[in-house]
Amino acid sequence: MAILIDKSTSLIVQGITGDAGLRHALACREYGTKVVGGVAPGKGGTSREGLPVFETALEARNATGANASIIFVPPAAAADSILEALDAGIELVVCVTEGIPVQDMISVKRVLSDYPKSRLVGPNCPGIISPGLAKVGIMEASIHMPGNIGVLSRSGTLMYEAVSQLKTMGFGESTCVGIGGDPVLGTSFVDVLALFEADPETDAVLLIGEIGGEEEEAAAAFLKSRMTKPMAAYIAGRSAPMGKRMGHAGAIAGSTTGSALGKMEALRIAGAVVAEDPASIGQAVRTALSRKRGYEV
């Protein structure tokens, strides 16, 4: 079993006529995802590599029955594309686009509750993969294999490193979710943790966080109060100077919140096995799994 995407996922690509949009649409299709078309205003009625192109997300949904969309639209128009997908009733919207103005995403965030049947993942994220079932994202599929570890991360690069370590150790993933590295996101760590907690085929969870914001502290509180499954974690940015952004737009540690050490301590207190460095992520997962009753590693 997987969360968010599986063999039933029917995907459209907003921005399919751009280089990145088409390339990743084809990669998702090659992996086995049911890609049914794309959206590009002004180019409706054409096709790309056998995929029909529609004027709007609503037109695409009505014609194909799509229940998911991945967005490769330039930053200035990406928020409008998100809203277009939500208005069309798309259940899962994954926004890969980096550099969307914060004010635009605040406007999107304000109306997300008006679409209770839809979920936004991202922006500035690598997407989602349920190994062996479907991919809605830009990750290299060959490093992933089916398994029982749920992975969620703010960093795409660190997610790839982590799953590579897991594969070397013989562990696969139920689903990997990149929530994105921007300050304003559609889906939080807690949202994904709740899904993994309810998934009977996810035996343990790996959380990869970084400095800035309070996502990891909220995840620690959720772990302590509501999770029954073991968790491993890694927090990037221990050497980052206070107040300096490191990589992601949301990765800024302030004087009182958002530090790597503070997040690590919160997760440890909540019961997570916290890796001290990137090379120890796989071992942290092994240790967390060993705490699961009746589970041998």
C-alpha cells in the first residue's frame, strides 16, 4: 500500500510544452504512471509525444478524468496554475516550480481550505514516488525500490541520498514525499505523518528536515502524542550562521527558533532516532526499525 499516489493515479502536466514539463512527463510515463495529457494555454488541441494538450486544467480533467496534476509553470504564473488545478477539482496538485513569490503563495494558502477534497504538495519540491506503482515528480526512479519505510523531506537532494543508503542496506520505501523548501507550503510534515501512521504497509518513517520554520518541532509533537510507528530523522544545517538563508527560501534559523540543534533535541525527546550526520541516516532507520515490536532487522 502507498499514500497519495498509486496505480490508479491519472496525471496531467501543467506546462507540458516546456522542456522540463515534457521531459518529466515522459519520465513519469516511462516509470508506469498513467499520464493522460497536459495543459498549455494557447496550445490546446495540439499534442506532445502522443499526449493531448488542453487549454485549461478543467478541460483536461473533463476530457481525461485526471485526478492529479504536476506543475512546471514559471514562477510568475505558477500560483495561478495551482488555483486553476484546484478550481478544476484535481485531488492532488504537485508544484515543482521554485521561486514563486511568497505573497503569491500566501494568497494560495488562504484559500486551500476552500478545497477540502484537494491537496497541494510543494511548491519547490521534487514530488512524490510510490516505488513500483507511480511517480509524480522529478526524482531519479532507479534509486528507489518498494519497501516499508515512509520518507518525507524538505530537501530533494537529501531525500535522494537517504533512499540510496536505504537501498544499499536492503530497505525500500512505501512512498517518498518531498514537501518542498519554501516558507509557505501546501502540505506539512504533520499532514504526511498522519498518512503514514494510517498506512498499514509503512512500518517506520524517516523525516529529513532543515533549519528554519517550525515544521520539525510540530512533527516532534505529533510523534510524541499520536504516532505508534518508529521514526528516524536527520536535520540539515547545524553549521549555518543565525539569520542566513542556506539553500532553500525557508531555511533561515532565527535567534530563538528554527535551529538545527533545537529541532534535533525536540525530535529526540519525542522518541525519534536522530542521525548526527548525512552518512548515518540509513543506520538511524535500522535502529528505529529495531524498536518495532516483533520486527527483526
